[in-house]
Amino acid sequence: MQAQSIVCAPMTTVTRPGAARLLAQFLGADEHYRASASAYGDGGPQALARALDLFLARPELGFVWIANVGGEVAGACVVCHAISTSRGGLVAKLDDVTIDGRYQGQGVGTAMLEALARHLREAGIGRIDTACHRGNAGAWRFYARLGYRPLDEERIALVL
């Protein structure tokens, strides 16, 4: 069943508290993220606050995409811009996709990522790249339904 009135747009100062709540919950509790958090150099709540402020201050670098249902932030994800040598243009890096538990299974995630794809396509972005923990079968099925395909690569990180 699809939730009613799903409105998707970049985070603003008004939607920042809801985005902060959802992303903090995801970064603090998601077992799949937590399994890799130390390799990412997770900086906790202070790092999240700095990142959200940076997205608002420097939208040319990326944004937090929000799904709003009935005036409440029900979903959020992080989108950063990058240049792809294989596409010869801009691509988007998608991270931290999360839906409030009260809205899961109601079409919010699908609506959020479909609206994001339209928004990015209109902005001239040629591809969305994301990563998914190998053990998160539900997320793999979700992304596959939306047309995402595995690259048979492993994401790796070096914290500087």
C-alpha cells in the first residue's frame, strides 16, 4: 500500500531536524552500516551535524533528499556529485538511504528514489552509484526492483 502525499525535495533548514533524526537513527542502529562504520571513520552525531550543515552551505557538492509524508520527514538519503570518466560527465553517489520504520512497506522508499532519479536526470546527471551491504537481502531486492544492477565490485575506503 502506498503512503499518501509523498513530496520529495532537497533538505532545507525546515526539514533538517527530521533528516537529522532519521539519519542519526540509521547511522547509529543499522546493523549493516554498523558492520562497516569503523572502516568509514564514523564520527558520530557531531560528524552528522557538520555534514548536514555542509550540505545546506554547499549545495553544489550534493544534498540530502527528503521524502515528506503529511508534513513529516519519512525518508532521507544523501546524494553527492562526482565526475565519471566513463560517462564523461556528472554522476551521483547515493548513500545512507533510510525510511522511518512507521513508513516502511508503504511505497515511500520507491517514491523517494524514483523522484530522485527524475530530479537528477533533469539536472543532467548521467548515473546513480550506490553501495549495498552484501548481507542486506531486502535492500538488494529493493534496488533491483528500481533497476539498479550490481557492478561486481567491492567498495573500499581509506580514512585520511
